[in-house]
Amino acid sequence: MAAPKKLILIVVDGMTPATFERAVEGHRAPVLAQLAAHGAYSRATSVFPSLTPVCLSSIATGATPDAHHIPHLVWWHRTERRIVEYGSSFAALRAAGMAQSITDTIYNMNQQHLARDVSTVYETLEAEGLTTAAVNITCYRGGTKYLPTLPWVTKAAYGPKRFFFYSLFESDQTGAPLAVRNRAAGSVDAYASVVGRWLVTRDGFDFLAYYLSDFDYASHAHGPTGAEDVALARVDAHIGALVDAAGGLDEFLERYAVILLSDHGQTQVAHVAQLEESLQRYADSIVLTASNRAAQVYLLPEARVNAADVARALDGAESVEMTFRLEDGLPVARRDGSDCALDELEHPDAVHRVGAALANPNAGELLVSAAEGWEFADLGGRHHAGGGSHGSLIEGDSIVPVLTIGLDARIERITDVKGAAVAHFGAVRA
């Protein structure tokens, strides 16, 4: 029996199914169109909240948020009684404490916050003797120690055998330019592209997680449709860099199987809300963490209020579509001033997604999903009104495109990706 092809996982942050389908059908992205012609296309469901740290952790571990423990882009650490902020905005990082937030984002998310009893795809495949590689993906936990490239930073990270993280950690010298020199112009993905080309040229992995984040950045600024004019061609070129490095499409597909997907969708936002204003009466009893189109409310130990009270306080808030809480251990949704069961919701995979979010030990007692067209300001007061955002339970934030080539996999949820990769290699552990 022939050995399985090596596998490349391409994650295009924030690309919606509509964007992918228009790009392929209109040949605005020639590399994507060529790949799509050789593969199977479908749509899959993200997790809730549909925010990048939660989504990428779900992709890399194959676990839902209740198992991997990453709850949001910003959350309240009950044990340490402090805010954890993974980078909603520069202003939010400053509001939460810049040094601590950088440490949380770069190190603690993988080394402390990500549950130890789940295994990343890198850990699972390398336990089977394979070589894995990761480029820029923020859920990177592996078994190899790396010191930073900056001489004044001494704290080590632990990633896969081949590991490249925004120029800060690099397992090999590739000649890639500085990743963060001009984010708006696409420098982060340009860095990934050079690294990816270097890896494919050397066929230096069995599994590669290749993460492109700039489409999401452009979509936040210009909206999901506007990003197609700004960033789609760059995305296509950066995927094309892998194909070219293999010697062309035929050679590329002869060597590699491919999973290409997004981590979440995006929807246009026109309005911004400060949820603190609606919950002012409970300010001494709660901690509110809000970012993009999802928020969490944590009850302090001394609180004289319960989650149902807080949910009722948000009745009539134009920015809030729904809230979710546990009552006697069972999930309850509230919208339009009334409670309902999750199976009454028309939102994609609501029972599974909300149940997993509420069961996350790091989640708040009340979860909030934004109404269409609305965003919640972050800790620094920043927002993306006039552009795009994500995080809510609605379909536009929650459905992603999936293209598979050269492997027999049914990916209906982003949590199916790791299992598909493990099964592709015939590895025994999930």
C-alpha cells in the first residue's frame, strides 16, 4: 500500500463561502480556481463564539471550546482575577496591560490556557513519527523548544518541529522579510508566503499548517465584500507560491493533499454598542468582556445577581440578538424578551455550538451574541463599524468554505479538520 501524500492545511482567516465561490466562479483567483477544479467543495460550521483564537484552537485540536478551554478573544481569568486579552486591538491590549497581554497572546494561550488533556494536530502526528510544520497559526503547541529571534526576549515557546511565528520564532533561516513591518499592506502573509515556499521547495514536512491572516484584517477594515478588492489577489498569490515551489499544479497535487478552509465568516457592521451602559446597575457584581460580535458576562463571587437577571437587563438592547446561560445545568437562550430552548433556534448547529461554549470552564455565566449589523466595542473602545466583523451565532459569522483535495474526508465542522488529517496519515490517535 502506497504511503499517503503529505498534507497541507491552508487556513484563510475570515474568508466567507460567498467570497470563495465568487473568486472561483469568476476566475478572480486563478490558483483557487485551479485547486477547486481538482477537489471537493463544501461548507462547514465554525464554533461559537466565532472568534479567531477559539476557532484556530478548535481546528488545531479537533476539540470544541468546552474541551480546549479557549473561550473568547478576551476573557476573565477567575483564578488570577484579571482580564486575558489576545489582541482585539492595540487599545484593548493597553487597557488590559500591554506586557501581560503580549505574554498571554504569544505564550500563555498555548502553554497555560489551552487544556493539557487535548492534543494538537502537531503533537498527535509527531507522536507517530511524522514531521509537522506551522506558519503563523496562533494555536501551535508542540514538543520542540524555541527561543525568540529577539536577543532581549528570553522566554521559550514550544511548537512543532518546523515552526515559524511572525518572525519571532523560527526553526530555520528562510530569508523571509520581517512579518510585522506593514500589516495593512499584507506583510504578515508575505512573510508566510516566503516561508511556505521555502518549506515546499525542500519538501520539509509531512503536515503543514499554513495560516493566512491578512484577508480577515482587510475585511475588518473594508467589509467582507470590499476585502475581495483589497486582499483576494494577495491571498491567491500566497497560495500560488506553494504551487510554484513544487514546480506547478500537477507536481504540487502529486506530492500533496490539501485542506483549504476559513476559521469563521464575517458580516458587515454599521453600528457599535457599549454593553456596559446597559449593565451599569450591575457594575459592582460583574465583569464584562466584549469584542467584535460576542461578549461574556462573568459573575463575581460576591455578586448579588444571577445570569438570568443580567440577561433580562439586556432585553430591548438593539445591539443584542440573543443571550445564553445555564439554568439547572441546561442551556437556555433568551431573545425578544423571552427564554427558549436551543433547539428552537434557526442558527446553524446552535445546540452543539452554544452547549460547548457554555460548558467551557473559562466562559462567562452569560454569553451574548450581537444582532445583525452591530458590534460590541472592546476594552479600548475600538470597533470595526463601517467594515466587517464576526463572533456571533448568525450564519454569516459562522459558515466557512471547505475545499479538500486528495483525501477522503467529510468536514462538516471546523473541529473535523484534525480528525481528517490524522485519518489521512493512518495515525492511531485522535
